[in-house]
Amino acid sequence: MLKYNDATIQLLDLPGIIEGAAQGKGNGRQVLAVAKASDLLLIMLEPTKGVEQKAKILKELDDMGIRVNRRPPDITIRDAKGGGVKLNSTLKLTHIDEQLVKTICQEYKRFNLEIVVREDATADDIIDVIEGNRKYIDALFVYNKCDMISIEDIDEVARRPNSLPISVVSELNMDYLLQMIWDRLNLCRIYTKKRGAYPDFNEPII
């Protein structure tokens, strides 16, 4: 349990995600199910192997229906009484057209739909919305053991999107990691008070 800014944040240390986890290898589906229920992912990487590790982990998360650092597609799908699949968009679509969308809908046995697309969506976005079981979660890529690489390499890691170099041994950047966790969780503290009394600043509602 992490105490920070008068809040108690639960941290879960999950087993490492291996290749094939999304298909059940090494109890991977159970591990990924816990990740899917989380509010924020801290993906721990090594600075010298981070690119390869990150790609493998993101693939397994994606195969499990976990979309990392993405927002749900701005697509609305409504059932219709008839008329087949109708596609409307508020901008020019460069990745999909009505025929492709109809083919996707037929694969899912959805034959009468009204679809409104408000972004330049892809076929994968349409599938995600039809399936409806995707989870969109923020993640921080935390590179540990950064005391073992050069300052130039630390600077390069720090400039990567959603990335943070740390060293547990040297206590490098640990305070900033806590701040980043707090910021990405977007929590709000509400301090209550009884009528005529001072607010209780010890146990806020989070």
C-alpha cells in the first residue's frame, strides 16, 4: 500500500509477462486479467533491453484487449430495425470505406447498424467498438537500473513518450515516479467537515 498525498494507493506486483501469455502460457491470462482491472500500469523495463521488452509486453496486452495509452475510438454504433449497415462520418476516412465496414459487421453477424465515425478510424477501431470488451489504460514505462548507463542514455530514455528512468538502488527519480503515478491516476481529494467544525485533513475521500 502506497501512502501519497493523504491517499492510499494499492500497488500489485505481477509476475513477468512472457510471450504467449495472452493465449494462457504460464498462467498469463490470469496475470493479464489483473492488469486489465487496473487503473494504471507501471511497465518495468531494463534500459539496455527496453525496446525489445516493451514490444513483447505491448503485444501480449494488445492480444488480451488492453489498449495502452490510447483513447477509445470516437465511434458510435447503434442497432437499427432494418436497412443494413449505414456508415456516416464527420471527416474523410482514409483507412476504411463502407464496404469494408459492412464486411466486418457481417463477420460479427451484425447486419443492421448505424455507425457514426468522428475520427480517421481503422478497421481495428471498428472491430474494437463492435466487440466492446476493450480496456483503455494509461501506462508508464519505468526503466530501472539507470545508474548503470551513461547520462546521455538516461537523457534519451527520459525523452521517450510516457517513459521514466529510475534506479531503486540509487533512489534516482523515485520521488518523481510517485508524482507521475499520482498525476496519471488523476485522483481528487475531498476533505469533509461537519457543520460548524473544521475540515478533517487526515482522511480525505479519494
